Amino acid sequence: MFERDDVKFLASFKSDEPNVVSLYLNCDGREFLPKEVYTILKSMILRKKSEVEKIEDKNLKREIIEYLEKIEDHVIKNYREFKEKGLAYFVSRDFFYEIPLPIPPRNRVIVSYTPYILPLQFQRDLYGKVLFILLDKHVAKFYVVTPDKVEFLEDLFTKVPPKVKRGGWQGYDDKKNMRKVDEKTLHHFKRVGEKAFEIFKERDLDGVVVGCKNEYFGDFVEHLHSYLREKLIDNFEMVIDAPQHEIFEKVNNVLSVKRIESRKNLIKDLIDKSKSGGKAVLGLESVVRNLNENRVEHLVILRDYDCSGKLCPDCGSFGVLEERCLKCGEKMIEIENLITEIVDRALLKNIQVTQVTKGLGLEDYGSIGAFLRYKG
């Protein structure tokens, strides 16, 4: 999974010429066979080459075509199967940069002065990187789990006295020792909670999952920082010496379920608010109209949904079938990928964008909708 340092590097780079190639490839094995991915890749590059052929500068033209072919050759030679859901490539004279993506991107090729990093901004899914705390009454282990790996960070030990019988007045001493055990265990939970908060801030994570005996969970949560309690996704029982492959599978199964639940609730809320006349709309025409009027707060789209549409070359407004711009009256031009352009515009305006999969209901309402800042 890509890191913020990758994005920082790409964001800081600028060439003296428009010779930086950025390519995004959807290679999700649930949707495409490898040969289908190759076909999509070749088709994208062929179309881009035909555009590049119109460049008058022969050296620049040759250079860009070389970069396009370099990406194509790299993918075909190195990927007999695709384990990542998406790949992004950034190529110039100075670098050949490959970034695996956790979410399938929209296929595209951009040639410019700078790497085209806008799609990376919403590649971190709802739970892109989570802190997993594996807890016992005197030991804790901390992991970062992403959709593609689990990373062990550190462990923490707290000395807790065993439950043993003492000499003297047995009943009194037993109760006294039990109180010591409880106090020490709670002290351990407090230390773990403090360490968890420290790691969460340092790593800039998205959520927390806890693995421990059910009998410990209630007391432990009380010792979590209030901010982490808000970020708590789920908990389940797991032994302290569980192997990493088991942690990876279990945590990602939990996140997958929570992700689907969240998306279902989001779409239900969108549909309910739209039908009741609230601050939400459904369907392409309604979304386009409200986006042009700067009323959209959160855009929700079906993954891989796209269509042709219109764009005003004067004021930049989008259209669906209009021959002339409804805002300025200028003649509209045809664009091939309207939804991709809408997503890019939304990201540039810091509008939240959420992609959802089929089967959650959005496809029954035009495959696109939006929550609004205010009603027009």
C-alpha cells in the first residue's frame, strides 16, 4: 500500500517539459482476467500514442512514446497474475515509479509537466491502515494492518503477580492478592492505552481493532483515550501468540464486513434524504446541476461507472445532453469520460468522494448521487 512519502515525492516534482507520464490501471482479479487487463492497457496506450503523434517536437514525442512503451513492457513481463487491485505508474527522465493501489482506479493515462496524483487522494479506503492491539492481562502487541500486509510494531509487558494462596488468614490474604492482581491488570491496560494513542498519532492511522478475551475488553476500553474509543472499529477473541497470517486474515475480514455495512448505511441515507426532499440528490443530471452550482458536499458513485457528456470550454460547467451551457450560454463540447472528470473536479474542490460496489442499491438510482451543503 502506498505511503504518504510516495505522494509527497510525486507532488514535489515538476519537469521543464510536458514529458511526465502518469498511468492508472485497474487490475482487480475479481473483475478482470490478466489477458483482459493487458488488452485494456494496450488500448489505453495506443489511444494516447495517437494523441502524442500530433506533438510537433519530435524529441518530446519520441520520449513520451518511449515512456508509454516502457510501462507496457514492464506490466506484460512482470505480471502473469495481478495480486493488487490497481497499479499506478509515474515515469519521467528522472524516475520510473510503480505504486500498488488498494482500490481499483479508473483507467487513464495523463501526460503533463507533473505527476498526476489526484486519484491517489481517495485511494485510502474507509479503513486503509488500522492499529491492531493484541492484548492479554500482562502483555500487549501492536500491529499495523493494511489491505495487503500486517506489520508488527512492538510489544509491551507489565509484571502482574500470579493468583497464589498466601500464609496466615487465607481468606483475607486471597482477597488482598486478588485486589493486587486487578489493580496491576488495570495498570497494564492503562499503559497499553497510552501506548496505543501514541502509536496512532505517530502513524496517522484510520481505526483501531482489538483482539483479547471478552472478559478483558470492557475494562480495557475504559482505559483507551476518548479519541481512540471513537476510532474503535471492532473487537474479537484471539490468543496473544496468534500468528501474523491469522491476524491479517481476521482483521481484514472484520474490516470488509464493517466497510460493507458502512457503504450500505451511506447509500440508504442518501436514498432516504433524496426521496424526502432533504439535502441529497440522485441521478446524473441532478448531481451535475448541483456540482455546477457548488452545492455538493459528498459525491457517491458506483465504481467504474462512466459515460460521455458535455463540458463548457468557457466556464467549465458540466452537462449531460445540453448543446449550450446553462450558465453562460457557450456551446458545449463533447467529453468521453464525464464521470472521471466529475470525480477529478470534486477532488480539486476538496469534496469527499466515495466509490461503492454493485449490489448495494445505488445502481437502481442512476449509479451516482450526492449529499449537498444546502438545497438549491
